[in-house]
Amino acid sequence: MNALGFAWRSLVRQPARALLGIAGVAAVGALLLDMLLLSQGLIVSMRDLLERTGYDARITATEALPRNGPPIQDVTTLLSQLAALPSVRAALAVRYVDGRIDAPGAPIDVSFEGVRGNAPLPWTVLRGRDVQGPNEVVVDEGLAMTLGTHPGATITLRASCRADTEALPPVTVRVAGVGEFPFDLSDEQTVGATLDTVAAACGGNAPDDADVVLVRSAGDTDKAVADITKVRSDLQAMTNAQVLGRIQQTGFTYFRQISTVLTTVTLSFALLLITVLLTVSVNQRLGEIAALRALGFSRRRVVADVFCESALIVGIGGLLSLPLGGANPVISEFSTTTVCVGEVEL
């Protein structure tokens, strides 16, 4: 009988010890799989989000994320330059400012974004219609429920465009529609409008500035980025792949550290578990091993039997860990849900 068959019979003779070892390895393997899903799910979901919006490149003043770096100035000229590039199909300038809506009870902090360009707007209207002129806005579903507002109603908004200490007069805007904003955080409430409406709310401050310009290429994204860099070398143009690479290095550092720590602890536990199981198994079988040696089994064959037994435990436990890890409802939902970390407006 070969070493593998002999090891299998040894496991069958002691089912309790074998099942304990397999269950331990399966649990450890499931934890490792969950750590992998945790570390990779953020990038995968962010990539899916970028692909669903249809924009495959973006332009900022520097490599800093929007709101963290200086604004792009004279976006009207920039949009005209982009429209003249054959490799660029459409472009949309976006400006983000903080806002506060006067509501009964207590003011509500919102993210106020204004857009300008010939590309589809970065939100989807669910009720009502899209903005068609000045002093019209689209609010997200959560904000509409909080305010109890509807298309056609008016809201009073105060913008904070440069510093939290500035005191700008309130503006009254009309709700044209209720929409869905793909880059919203779970606890963020957003108001969308044209860039002119945001500039008016900012008291005419920097009316032709934007934080980011979203670009749809004509097919070759790398060529579009290269052409944009030639036309405006003072700006930073990046493809979605480059954006994801930078976010993976900076934005998800905290999650990578957690994943690394948990993976290290899990691997240490797996090594300790397997070592203890094999040590107990060998100590319990000293008499059996002595009998096998007396029957003519070589030392190498005895070692091969123990090795095959451990390989069977790890192999069976590893196979069971795949469905166990994939069936984890928390990790499975987390790895397939769109995740935005911090203020990552792309």
C-alpha cells in the first residue's frame, strides 16, 4: 500500500481527530479567502463604478484628489480646447463646494456640485426633469426625503466655497428633479446644478473654476490623455487605470493594513493548528510507528505517511474553505457593493 492510501486509512481510523483538523483548516482557509475579498473588493467595486459612469479619463490641476488641490481655472477655454481634439468625444467640468440648506429644525449640510460641458450629467434623474437653466437643482433621494421636497419646490441654500468662515448670502433655488448620484457616500447628501448656479451661490467667486474635468475618449484612452497633455501640459490628465493605481497606493492604505494584519494572524493560527495536530498525532502513534518500523517500514516511509496525512487534512480543509469563505454574507456583500472611501470624486 502506498503512503497516500495508508495515510487515508489512518485518518479514517480516528475520525474525531481528522474532522477536527479538517474543520480547523477549513475555518482558517475561509478567513484567508475573506481577507483576499476584503483587500481586492474595494478596487474591483471602484473599477466597476468608473466603468458604469462612462468616463474613462479625468483632468485635475495637480495629482491631488478633487477638493484637496488647487482648482482648474478658465474651464471654458479648456472645454473648447478639448472639443477640438479628435481623440476626445465629450468633457464635463465639475466643481464641488460645501453647502447648507435651511430646513425646519436644523440646517442640513450638503455637497453642492456644479457642472458644465457637452457630456451627459453625472447623475440620473429619478423624478421630475434635469436642470435646464440657472437657479435649478437636482437633489438626491435621501435629501428629498429628509426635506420632504419634490420637483417644483424651492429650497434655500448657503454655499461655502473657499473657507468655512466666509459668510455668503443665501440663495433660493428650485428643485427640478430628484436624482441618483453615483459617487455619493452612504451618509452624504448632494445637490447638483450647473456651474453658473454654483458660481452664483458662491457670490460670483471664481465663476470659471472647476475641481475636475471628466473626459470620454473617442476610443483610445491613452491617446486622449496624451493629446490632452500636449495641449495643456500644466494640468494632470489620467486614465481610470492610473486613477485606480493611485487610489490603491494611497486611498486604501488603511484597508490594506487591516487586511495584512488579519492575514498574518490567520496564517500564524493555521501554522500553529497544523503543527499541534501533527505533534499530537505523532505522539499518539509512537507505538504504531515502532510497530511499523519493526515490520520493515523505513524511516523515510514513516515520514511520508505523516506528510501524506497532513496533506490530506490541509487539502480537504482547503477545498471546504472555498464555499465557506464565499458564503460569508458580510464579506460577499461588501466585496460586491460599490465603495467610495473619503472624498474620492472621480
